Amino acid sequence: MKTQWMKFNTWTAAGVLAVAGAVGAGAASLAPLQAQAQAPVASVRGLPDFTDLVEQVGPSVVNIRTLEKVSARNMSGGMDEDMLEFFKRFGLPIPNMPKGQRPNPRQQPEEEQPRGLGSGFILSSDGYVMTNAHVVEGADEVMVTLTDQREFKAKIIGYDKRSDVAVVKIDATGLPAVKIGDVSRLRVGEWVMAIGSPFGLENTVTAGIVSAKQRDTGDYLPFIQTDVAINPGNSGGPLINMRGEVVGINSQIYSRSGGFMGISFSIPIDEAIRVSDQLRATGRVTRGRIGVQIGSVTKDVAESLGLGKQQGALVTGVEKDAPADKAGVEAGDIITKFDGKPVDKISDLPRMVGNTKPGTRSTVTVFRRGQTRDLTVTVGEIEADKTEAKASAADATPKSSPAAQKLGLSVSELTDAQRRELKVKGGVRVEAASDAAARAGLRQGDVILSVDNTEVSGLKQFEAALAKADKSKPINVLYRRGDWAQYALIRPSR
């Protein structure tokens, strides 16, 4: 899931009630009348029965399997270019080479190998399926399996890494589409259910409650936090309320072990639908920008400036000739509202601006030197995502030792700037992951912090730890992705 971790129709409501009291029914009936009279006791209700709901939800949930193309050497006898040249130079027959076949190691055929597993759900009856971006990103082929075991090769319509939302299309009609819920009606403590394919176990049902809403984890969107059991393979599956509606896409977990620890996160479905509508229309997502660098407003700063309360986003810098610069926004301003909506904390502003269509004339309310003023800004368009490989190519040189190659890893030293940005003392950056490493869930941009319970401070320590590891057993690797760290088990090929 993105640390990676990365999902109805009508439902029966009979018996679907939550436990609202801390005192059981039996205990309440035995309590003295005097005690019952002293304080009101919350009514005790039965636990929900999910059976009917599962029968109706199941057909709308799909399993997603991704494949990648890898070079095969079967047409050259498994030999590299130098060995083939040796056989040709001395006129020797090449082992395992079909008669009349001329080897060409530079143009070896490709074969498809499993890359990963995930989940998804049917958006519309004509074959549109929603899942996580990290499930399909980098895949050469996406296979979608329905609950009736029909399998389809899917076309990737588009994916958005900022929101971790993707849409794929299969050639089928008459499919059971999900019903989209209203996230604003979702309440903390409400029962919710997830269906997905953890560890490839299709149509696995788990349930729990909403632990928090609008949980800010540093990503582009605020998440729904639940205690629903989510594990690798659940990514992209639906989070469903007791009315049979999808309210989120299961996307991430917080874990120190690599497995579920009672904290999981889902992308709010209203945000996901906004993204999917753009992906279906244009294949990409456009977002607004105004060109400011911002920081948090501390309590001390708010009091010293006479702001009244701790709120808004502090402008620490303004890009020259950017929309904000042209509108008159200055460094030191505190943006308290955008288009009339209050900016309560720093993370609110990027989301508000990002959800605004480029070219829109919007009002930015700033607090400057004790006074509030409204400025008109024409929102620009944010640049498309830059690939991490290009961004880091000038800073580090990938390294792939024989030991790392066997695991499918190519890594590089972290620069001082990267360490400061990630707030880590050491580690190595994954530049490429294939074979065993990819199957374990590692991908480009991850930072490996330890190998086989040995802390990694740099390339030398990484190689030393890898050399000492028992290659006959799965090797545990602690890695970080974004603000989250978790373990992966790499199973070397034998």
C-alpha cells in the first residue's frame, strides 16, 4: 500500500445497529434500581449482521492483477552477448539454440511476469473500474477478475499519483456497479466494511468502525481513518457504509511490522469521484496553483500579530510572476480564506487551490500588518508530476551489486538534501525494483532503512548487511515511503 500501502446497491438495515453502551444488557438488568435512577444508561443494541450486505456487495468488487514485461534469454541459450560472441567466433554450435535460429542478444523476446495484486470496484455497468494509482502504476498489463471468475485485460484510462486514484476499463457490459455514498454523512464510530484481496485471497470481508475523519497524513487528500483490517492486496478496494454505499477507497495502513496494526486509511469517495471524472474525460487531472510557499501559523505568531486565533497559512515566499505575485500577495501574509472558505490549517490551502479549475478568478483573504484585505487571483495550472528518476539522476548514481541484483534491486546513496527532507539519518534510495524485490512491494523512490534487522546508513552498510543475510530465507527489509515506514519480506529466487 502507499506505504503501500494500495478498495451497492440496496442493503438490509434490520439488526444493523452499533453497541452504544459500556454496560451489557445482563449487567444493566441486574443493576439496583437506585443506581439506574441516578444516571441515564445508554440503550444497549445488537451487533450488526453483514451477511446480506456481503451478498449484495461482492459482485461489484474485483481482483486486479498486474504484469510486467521482462527480458528473456531463452532464445540465446541463456547467454550474454560476450559468451555468444565466443561461440560464433570459433564456429561452435550454441547450446539450446533451435536449428537455423540466429541469436540476437540485443533484441531478446520479452515475457510477462506477475508484478502485484490489488483490488477495485465497478464504477459503471459498462466496465469502468476504480482502484489505487499505486496498484497499476508501472504495469505493462492489467488483468481484472470478476467474482464469477471471468477475467478481462483492462485498459488504463488514467491515474493520479497525488490522490492515489486510478481508473481502468474492461470490455464488458451489464456489470453490477456500486452505489456512491455521501461522505459528509459519515460519522465517527459508524460501522463500515471492506472487501478486497489481501495477500491474493479474493473477496475477503473485514469490518470495523470509523476512527476519525479528515485525518491529515501529509498527503494531498485528508483520509478516513478506520480500524478495518487492511493488508497488502486490499489496496483499491471499497470501504462501504451500512447503507450499502461506497464511502472510500482503501489505500494505506500505518504499520511498524508490515501488517495490519489497527489503523487504516481510505480516500474519501467524493474526492476520488472528482478525480475519476477528469481521468475518464481527459486521461489526466488538472489542478490549480497560485505560486506560494507556505508554513504553519504557530500560536505565538498568531498572538504576536493580533490574529486572534491560530489559523491560516503563513506565506513564506511568493514565486515571481506567479498568480499570487500578480495579485499582490506578499511574504509574511497569512492567508485566512480562499474563495470565502476559511483556511483553518496549512494543509487546507493546497487542497482548496488544487480543486479550483485553472483560469478561475478567486478571492484570497490575507491578514497583513493587523488588517484583513481581499485580493483577486487568477488561478494557474499546476505542473504535471515529474518522475522521481529524473529528479534524482543528477544527485545520485544507482548501484546494483551481484547480491542486490539477485533480489532485483538497484539503489543509490541518499544526498544530504534528501536526508534533511526525509528527516532520516541514513538509508539508501531504491532506483529500480524488479523480480523478488518488486514482488515484495518495493518500488522506485522507497528508502531502505535496514536489512535483516541491521541498520543501513549508506551503500557500504547496505552491501554488508545484504552479504551477511541468509539467502535461503526471506530477508526482512524496513523501508520508508513518504511519511510511512513498514517491513517487506524479500524471498530470493532459488
